[in-house]
Amino acid sequence: MLSHPMLIVAFAVTVIFMLLLDLGIFHKKSHIVSSKESLIWTIVWITLSMLFSGVIYFTYNIQDSHALAIEKFAQFQSAYWIEKALSVDNLFVFVLVFRMFKVPSENQHKILFWGIIGALVFRAVFIFAGVGLIKLTYLPEFSIGSWNFTIDHSSDAVSDFATKTFYRPNVLLFLFGVFLLVAGIKSWSANNEEEEEEQDFSKNIGSRLVHKFFKVAPNFDGDKFFTVQNGIKMATPMLVVIMVIEFTDLLFAVDSIPAIFAIAPDDPYILYSSNIFAILGLRSLYFLLANFIKVFNKLHYGLAIILSFIGLKMILSPFYHIEASHSLLFVGSVLLISVIYSVLSNKKESHEH
């Protein structure tokens, strides 16, 4: 478990400082985010994430062991890139939401900022509650013929076919594994572009909640969440869009949170810190890729493979443990290949037309 106070403090200080710096200084006034600005912030967030993974490695290397340091470093990196990859799907939806509600370009950063503040809270609830549930859902020790399911996942022991001794199965991880495997198979054949174009975000639960409790103004009033028209206080479309973004993120978390549980099911701090670093960099990545999002329309094939791999890893975990470093190598390779395939495929299609 990432229980070293130094790591917890370093994570909290870094995130709070960067959010205050982002909103209080660099984006104090609403403005259109340029590609250059978004590129700089994307590099900054990725660099901070890599530096934090280095802090994790050195902390464990000094206070525990080199082997544990490598394991925790690989767990952070794997969970980070899995969340980053799955979050790319969010970018497609963000484009559609902003387009449908006709959000001015200068207001989009503020919406994404407050959307991520909500994600900080909800992801903490999901991850820490999930780890707690996982600890409660391990089956008791049992045997099937000569096979003995007795080893605890938190121990240093390794399941072994030679001795016929295996990890105790976990009901929740198994269900997550089946869910992700099915999601991966469905994602492979899905036409994301057509499905997302058909969505009516005005019927999203977030939009319905705002309309239920507030009278909503027909037009934006700068970047304000509330406005006064004819003496009546009303919510603006800004508030509606933020709520749509929040509830959309909750739906995406249904895929991404179970996926990272396969990496470190007993370490909520590794999972939460990697998850938040990936999400915090999503805003700048959106502005960088928004105009080129169609270029990555083949990425869902890579995401389908990753989801299926993670699902199989969870299902097979009682019998065989895939090291975090091997998962990282696999995820990284699939992402790289799918991005290259997307770019080359789009170039080929553009030449044909």
C-alpha cells in the first residue's frame, strides 16, 4: 500500500498547487486556448506524472526494497496509461457536448476545470470504496480435488501449478473481469462515431436535474453559472453543460475504474494518484486534439484489446499473476500500434478521396 506520508503529501500538494496555478493565474480570465498553450500544458502534466512515478520508485527503493519499488513504479505507470487511453473516449463526447450546446470556445476550459474538480471527488469515492469491497469479497480457503486455493493476493507468495496452490478467487474482481471482457468485445465492433452522433445530451440526467431545480436561461452570460433576467435568477447553459460533463464522466468511470483494479487491487493510493494525474492532463489534451479527433478514430480497436486483456487478467488472476511491468509493456505497445494505425489509415483514406 502506498502508505508513505511523503508520497501522500507530495501528491496532495502538487495537485492543489497546480489547480490553483491553473485557475488562479493562467486561466483567471476566460479565453480561447490555443494549440500551443494546450501543448505546453499537456507536456507539463505528463512530465509531472512521470516525476511523481519517479518519487514513488525512490521512496520505496529507500524505505522498502528495490523489487517493491519497481512493482509500485510499474503499477502507477500501468494504471496511468490505461486511464489516459480510456479517457480519450471522453474527448469524443466532450466535442459533441460542446457542439450540441454551442459552448463558446473561451468558456470550454472553465467547464472542463470544474468537471475535473468533480472527478477528483467521485473517483476517490469509487476507488477507495472499491478497494474496500475487494478486500471483503475474497472467497474463503477451499479445495477442488488436489487444487488448493489458499494464497492471499497481498502476500509475497505466487500461485503455482506445480504445487497446485493458487490465489483465493475474488468475486468482485471476477465480475469486473467478465464485464471488461464483454465491453472489450463490444467495443471492437462498435461504430463509436455513429453511436455518439445519435446521443441527445439534453436528456442526460445532469441536464434534467438542472432543469428540474432551476429555470434555465436560453443563452450564455459570459462564463457565469447563474444570471438574472427580468428580475428572475436563472441558471445558464454553462451549469447545464457542467452537469452533463460530470454525469458523462461517471459513466466512463464504470469502464476505467474496474480496469485499473486489475493493476493494484490492494493499493487505493497508487490507483487514485495515477487516475487523477491522467484526468488532470485531459483538459489540455482536449484542446490539443479537438481539431484532430477524427485522426484517432481507429483507437477504439486498441482500447478494445486493452479492455479484453485486463478482463482476462482479472479472470485468470487466481491461477496466474501478470506482473505490472508486463501489463505496462503490453498496454504501451497496443496504444502505440493503434495510434500509428489510426494515423496511417486516415492518410490512406484521405489520398483515396
